[in-house]
Amino acid sequence: MNLKDIEIVAGQGDLTGALSQLKVFLESNPSDAAGWYLMGNFLRRMQRWGEAINAYNRADELDPGRGAKKAVESIYEILRFQNTDLMNP
């Protein structure tokens, strides 16, 4: 299975299945930056923030120009968000 096939599985709504297939792909292709970036995307969609950050960091190590740093920054923005209207009930 290649990354395009895995993206098709995810697009059909089976994100868990796509993630499982991607893990198998990365076991055989541990230096594939696109695969690690895609894993970060899947994990972010599943709100598994720490794992997503780790996957993006791995993608950035392999290919610094891919944009993984921006993805990590966006996760930190999500985690830092506070709705002050809800803080004083």
C-alpha cells in the first residue's frame, strides 16, 4: 500500500484503518517524511496532540521544508486557547 491509497482510505472516513496502514507503511519506510507528515495530520484530526507533534517533528527532521513546524505551532495554538467567557461561571 502506498501513501495515496492510505489517503483514500482516510477520505472514505476510516481514519483508524488508514492510521493502521500508515504505521505498517512507516515500519518499512521509516525515512519517508511525507508519511510522517501524513501521520501527524491523521493524529491531529483524532486530537491525539502529543503523538501528532512527535510525528510532525520526525517529518521535520527528515525534510525541514515540508511545513511540519507550522503544523506543530498550530497544535500549540489549539492547546493554549482559552475562552475567557467560560472562566467565570
